[in-house]
Amino acid sequence: MNPKPNRAPASNCPDPKLQQAQKEIQEVFDRYDLGGAVILQSPSMAHFFMVIDPSWSCAFYAENQNMIRVKALRTDYPSKEAHAKALNQTAGMLISIGEISEILQKNTHAVLFMMSKKMEIDHKSDELPNNERFDLE
């Protein structure tokens, strides 16, 4: 399968195993026409990606802007109802990804906070601005 346009590329991750895993997972998303978010972790690196462009979604990843965009002109749909359905399905997907991400963050921070009472956790993140240290407080 060829990657869809406006999809975050696997090449933004330097780990070849994570790149290959992302490619295979994206093929499953495409085969079943699904959207979602995936976090992959190797012993030395984490990689996160979203598939937000199934056929029923009007969301896409604008790589040149590094952000999620939505394109849903009423004229792109056969009816007002089809337009509303696409917007609602897209919103539902994005809300679910956001809510589940928040639950994951709360749960992982709670566990890490407990672990930090028994051990020193020193982790710098490439995902945080200015390569800041992970802070549990």
C-alpha cells in the first residue's frame, strides 16, 4: 500500500524497527478504514503517530505546518446530512483520542510519581520544548 498524502511519515522516527512497525500498523488502519493514535516504545525510544484520515474523516495531518487540519466544505458532500455526519464522526474520533490520551497521561504520571518515591527518575524528552526534563510535579 502506498502511504496516503498528508499522513505523518514514518521517517520522522530514526529507529528502523519503529518505522517498520508504524508502516505495518498504518496498513491495518487502512485495511479496516480506522482512525486512531498509537504509541510505540523500544528500549531506547518512543514514537507516537496518529492516523486521522480514514475515508469517513475530514481531518488530515498538514506536515508543512506540523498540525491537524480539517477540510469539510459543504460543497464537498452530496447533502447537508452527509456533511454533518463527516464533521461529527471526525469530531468524535478527535475527542476520543484526546480523552484517552488524558487518561493515559494521568495513569502514567500516577505510577511514575509512586516510582519516583523509590528511585530517581531522570528523563529528558525530545518531545518537550527545549529538550526539557520530564517533571512529575
